[in-house]
Amino acid sequence: MKLENAIRALAGTMILTSLALAHYVSPNWLWLTAFVGANLLQSAFTGFCPAENILRKLGVGGSCCTKV
């Protein structure tokens, strides 16, 4: 999986998870949704994405066989 796709999948999963938790557990979980959205917005302008660093350390998208 390409790193960009992994980031999108992670962000989508976090948003859907936080929405489900907000619905079933507590509305305070919507803060997680806001955090993910703000992080996506700032990364679009600055190019810095903490999730990218974490996923790289986990080996996502760093294979020698990955096509560029």
C-alpha cells in the first residue's frame, strides 16, 4: 500500500471510529474528529503530517519493491 493511501485510510478510520464513539458513548469523542480534520488541513498547507512519520516507522510504503 502506498503511504498516501495508508494516511487516507487511517484518517477515515479515525473519523468513523470517533463518530461511532460519539454516538454510542459520549459526544466528547467528536473532539477526536475535530483533531483529525485540523491535522489534515494543516498538513495540506505545511506538508508536515505526524501520521506519515508514524506509518513510515511502522514500515508502510517503505518496501524496496514499491513502484514510484
